[in-house]
Amino acid sequence: MSERSGHILIVDDTPENIQVLGGMLRDAGYNINAASSGQGALDSLDRVTPDLVLLDVIMPDMDGFEVCTRIKANPSTAEIPIIFLTAKIETEDVLRGFELGAVDYVTKPFRSAELLKRVGTHVTLNRLRRELSVRVDELSGALGQIERLHREQDAFLRHELNNVINPIAGYTELLRTRLADQIDERELGWLTAIESGASSMKSMLDEMKKLQDIERGVHQLELRKVTLQDLLKDVVRDVSVSHQDLVTITLSGEGLGSSIMADIRFLPGVFKNLIKNAAEHVAGLSNGDRMVDVVCEPAGKMVLIRVQNRGVPLSAERLITFFDKFNSTKTGQEGTGLGTSYARLVTLAHDGSIRVASDSDTGIVVSVFLPMA
């Protein structure tokens, strides 16, 4: 007999039924075990795991429903498909069998073609399920290894890049100090550009590390009660200073006095990234359009923080990837695209939600919802 034919356990208290069923299934190439009672079936399952159980409903001492219940309650046998054998077609019995976990039923007297078709279908499905489970486990293991390798590679790259960046920043500061009286304004601009580039690279590396830690769930949030006014005012001030007179940023709304539970190591970065992105999006526009509005409004048990600019609307394609890593929405400039991804992950970690909308009337609006404390 081929191993691929399958292994069937027949449970029936009538020897003639076992003989008839066993004959049909053996002729079809199946390996057969039999039990004449419910307890006998459970004992058999302790020794051999079949591909399918054909289970009589009406038996003394322990009926088929009880046997099915015990099989499904045991993790080592719960996945074995069960086909009920019944002499009557009562809707209640059929429904009860399905509710207990049976996959099918066959009525007595048995019709050979029907029985073999149903048995074959469920043996095949069970075998495919097991094979799929093995493949999923193998894939999960492989993905775990890949993820670990990626983390190790990222850590190595961050370490090596920091080893390169730190001397650049240090030597640039040393040149600025020692040659202060010998360099002209243009050369001073070069040093400033080098310092700015090194600082930006270090910030990006730090941002990537935070992002990866949040994605992996290794950061335990340290929450404390703060008002949005206290959380946002410094962020708005800092972004405003960095953009000087290029962009006007306003902070308003009835929700500014609302309290939230926040980890102040991470949550301010959400709004710093969103407001900074919004400001950069409009910095090159005409004076009247170089504005970013940050508005806080109560929204039931949540508070809504809306960051809006009047810049060029985003396309549908760019809206879809707005919160993806490395998908910058900056127009005409380079960007890592990490800021919006960071904003999404940190917002979700605070039990909030975030979304983006864009059209020609409103520009770009990012809405952050956070639970009130």
C-alpha cells in the first residue's frame, strides 16, 4: 500500500459496518485501524495519528459527539478531520456535528462512490494542511533568521557610519576654531555645510534605530500625563526657528488644554516630523501660501491634532505610500521618508491613529488622533 493513500480510523460499535467500510477503503488503497467504542477510539489515537476518523454517532457508553468533543479538545488530535457516520439525517444532529468540529457526514447504508469521494477529499485537504503548516514553520524560521541578519547588518552599518561621521564633525569644529581668523565667508560656508551634513546623517541614523526598536516592540513606553499645549509649543517653536522667516507656523484650537498619556522621548518626534515636513513642502511657495496650521480639537474620547499646509496636493499614489519607510513626499528635494513612518509607529504605540488626506482645496492634512487621559 502506498504511504500517500492515507490512514483511516473507523469507529463503529457494529462489526459488520467496520467490515464493510474496511473492505471499501482497503480496496481503495487506504491503511485501516478500527475501534468498536469511543474509549477504544481515544486509546487508538494515543498510539497512531490517522489522516481521518470515520466516527459513528450512535454508540453505547460514549456516543460520537462526546468522542468528537474529546478529540477536538486534545491539541495533539484537534486537527484530525472527522466524518460522522449516521443512520438518520436529522438537521439538528448534522448541525451539532459541524459545531463540534466535524468536517462532513455520511449516511448508512453506505454508497461506495460517495463515501470514497468524501474520504478522499478530506484526506487530501488534511495532508495539504499539514504540508502547508510545515512550510509556514520553515518560512517563519527563515524569516526570523533574515530579520536577525538584517538587525545585525543595520547595527554594524550604524556603528561604522558613526565612526566615519564623528571624526568629520570633530575635525570640522577644530578647523572652525583654529582657522577662525584665516578663512573667508565662503570657506566658512563650506565648513557649515559639512557640519550640517554630518549632523543630518547622525540624526538619520538615530531615527532609523528608534524606528527599528519601535517596530520590534523592544521599547517599553514610559507614559506620563501632559497637556498638548506643553507638548506642542516647544516643537512648533523649534521648527519655526529652523525655518526662520520662510514659513509661518500657527498653533491653535480648543483641544490644546487636553491631557494625554505620552512618552515624551518619542511622541514629540511625531509632531516634529509632521510639522517639519509640512514646512518644507511650502517653503518655496509664494508668501501667502507659506503657512502651516497645527490645530487641536476634541473628538469624543480622543483629541485630534491636525497638521495642514496649503502646498501642492499629493497624488493618489503618493498618498498610499505616505507612511511607508523611505518614501519621501518632499517635492524637488532629497528626503529619507523616515519621518512619516516614525510618526505612524509612535502614534499606534500610544493607542492612537493617523491618516493623511490631500486635495487642491485643503492642500495636505495629516490627522493624528490620541486618547485623552
